[in-house]
Amino acid sequence: MTHSLTATPYSSAIRILIGDDHPFMREGLTAVLDYQPDMTVVGQACNGYEAVELFCQHQPNVTLMDLRMPELSGVEAIATICAEFADARIIVLTTYDGDEDIYRGLRAGAKGYVLKDAEPDELLTAIRSVYRGQQYIPPAVGAKLAERMRSPELSDRELEVLRLMATGKSNLEISTTLAIAEGTVKFHVKNILSKLGVSDRTQAMIVALKRGIITL
């Protein structure tokens, strides 16, 4: 069953939930946001599960969500919340600006994307924009998203192979782990290199990490 969230009149405070696994980040954000006359922090979550739980409990107007959190990732938490609350207004607030991170966050249902090194004014603008039902995508983030949309997508199997490549496994070891022929692994590796636009495994790792396709 999909629930609906009703925005409160602008004269009353925008109720905000923060999801971040760093206590300093949560406390710092809370201090900045609570200082605004039109904002109030209603909850702080230190992992994805807690973020989902507190969202259901408080049904905030706007949620700030880090992408990489323990137990349940920010992307999974966003997807879980948006599946139940269709008009949830969630802003990804993260240090990660790889095009894959941006793509996953917005595909999961986020309405905005702000980097943690942004000026406080930018974050406040993003919160007010998303609260009013608008999207907030800074130009640099939009450019990376457009780049991601033009890039060929890796299949689930190619992602599995790429993650095993990242652990230093050879084609033979990957074939054993995935219970597929070594020739099939070579075929996947060739496809991965082609899709990432690189010529060897080392470059593939660098590009995949930079874009946020894999994490170590």
C-alpha cells in the first residue's frame, strides 16, 4: 500500500530527517538546520534500516540521506521508503560524486543530490526546492548524470566479474567462484573493458572506482 505525504504550509517548519553514519555530520547538520526559522530536524539515523524506521515514524517533509551507510545502504533505504511513500522528498547528501552513485541515488527515487562539501546555502536551497516539489540537481552533478546515461550499462554478471577482478582474482579463480567456464569469464572481461573504454584490467579498476561502479 502506498502512503501519501501531505506537505505542511510553508509558514510552519520543514520537518527534516537526517540519515548519516557519522555522528559529527549529523550533529553539525542538525545545528545548521535547526538554526533556520523555517526548518526543524525531527530525527537522526545512523544506518539505512534506522532511516527507514524513523521515516515511517516521523514522515518528514524532507530527508537527507547519505549513500554509503552500514546495514542497509542509502540507495536501498531510499528505494524502500519510496516504494511505500510515493511522494517522499529525499535528497542524497554524500561525498561521492561518481556518475554511478548519482544514477543509483536518483533512480531509487531521490529528488535532489548535494555533495557534502557544498556551501551551507546550497544545501538550504536544495531543501527548500525539494520541499516545494522541485528537483535539485547542481549543474556538475547533472553533467555527470548525462554522461552516465550515455555510457553502456554493465550486466549483473559483468558486475559480479568486475567485483571479483577488484579482489585480484584471475580468470580461472573467477570461473571457479562463479561456476562458469574460463572462456566465458574472458568474454565478460572483454565486454567490461570495452564498456568502460579501457584496455586493461588495472585501468578498468581505476575507472570503475572513480565512477562508483564498484567500491573497495
